[in-house]
Amino acid sequence: RYLITAHKGTIEPWNYKIYRSLFGIFNKSQKYVFIQHGVILHDVRQFLCRSNTNFDLFISGAKPEYYELITNYGYDESEIVYTGLARHDELHDITEKNQILFFPTWRNYLKYDVKSRKLDDFTTGNYYRSIQSLLYNYELARILTRYNYKLYFYLHNEMVQYIDYFKSNNSRIIIVSEHSRDIQKYIKESK
């Protein structure tokens, strides 16, 4: 049996040790396969180095990442498989539309409860200002109209608490609300 997850803690908010202590009697031979959310960008050894995980198999999304995990994270070649991003394996039966998906990554320093942050701190920050400037960009609006495209802005789940702060005055730019968040649908339909 296998436990395949994109979370280090297997079932959030619990961690793997608690999971094993509660459910281990049912899953003694279970293998823990980590498929992750995306390709590692920054140094996250404190979370994902071999000595801090119980992964039986780590699925790597990119060749450079695969070598990085062996060289600097302490994994043996037998514990890592380079397959690409396995959590997107269901992206078949594609029906493309004239649409673009804009799906920016999240920022660790912003992921905490929006209520504990001042709105000014967020709206004056580079993350917000960069995205907002794109959503109001005249040249982007002109190109979307010229080629009859729509742009779907899909905020990462770690950042979705900030969705109400993003605006656009262009009907061709759609800010995806929490109520219609099927990421695979948007990926499959976008060019």
C-alpha cells in the first residue's frame, strides 16, 4: 500500500509521526510517496532534507531539482524519481479555449492570516503591486482584445485569502473566485 501526497505532513494539519501513531496499526507496510506541489525554487532543506522527512519515495519535477536533492538534501538516488510534476498527471482530454491562465506562486512571508496584517502592508508590497499592475496593463488589455483571448487570474491556495484585494477593469481579465476554483479545468482549457 502507498500513501501518495503533496504534503509533507501527509494529512494536514497533522504531521507524519502523528499520522503513523494513530493509523500505523492499519498501515504498517505503507510506503510514503511525496509528489510535491511544484519544483523547488528556494532552499527548503529545513523542511525537505532527508533527515527531516519520512519519504520512501520523492517524486522530482525537474532534472536540476533531482540532482539538487541528491547533492544537497541528502537523498539517495534510489529514493528519488524524476517524472515531472506527477500531481498534474490527470491533465488529459484537453479542450483548449482562447484563454491564458495566470497562476502566480505564493510568498511565504504573506501566507499568514490576512486579518493579522494591515491592508497597507499587503497593498503597498511588491507582490501585490506587480500583479495588480499586470491586471491593469493597457498593452495586455489591447492584446487580449486583438486576439480574442481571456486571461484567468488564479491565485495560489496559500494566497487565496487576499483574492478580494485584486481588481481589474477589463472584462477579458477574470479573477477566479474561491467558488469556481478547479485548477485542472483552467490548466486544460488554457493555451
